[in-house]
Amino acid sequence: MKIPHLLVHDHADNVGVVVIEGLKAGTQMLCVVTHDNSSFELEARADVPIGHKVALRDIASGETAIKYGEDIGRFVADVGKGGHVHVHNLKTKRW
């Protein structure tokens, strides 16, 4: 059994969470959707620390980040599919 690199909680999500240490750019990630235990593959475009997010598709600045099927913030920079999503390109809408 292969161990997943990325967890996605809902099919509506546009980001997933890295669940392994030391994810390197170029890794063909096994991504598991926890809602129904389906899976897909996605290439990591950057080194991404455990617990950080990865874009599941190309995302434009101004779009809403969806995780757990919920709005978790607004993108403040474009992010390519497989790119690192964190405080440098995603901000809360709270303030």
C-alpha cells in the first residue's frame, strides 16, 4: 500500500495538505480525497513542508481558497497547479 503525500478533504477543495516530511519539487504525489477515499496524482512544483497546502489547479489572485469544503481565505498571488500555498500567497478574509 502506498502512503499518501497529500490529503484533500472534499472534491470541492482547491487546496490539499501535505502529510509527509520533506516533500520535494518534482515528486509525483499520491493525493487521497478523504470524503470518499478516492485518489489522484499531482506533481509538486515546489518543496513544501508538512502541514502546508498545495494548489490542486491553477489559481488566480483574488480567488477563494477552499479546504474542507469551506472558505479559508483569499489568494493574493497567482499559484500554479502543484504550487506551494502559504502566507506568501494566501491571506485570511478576517482582517
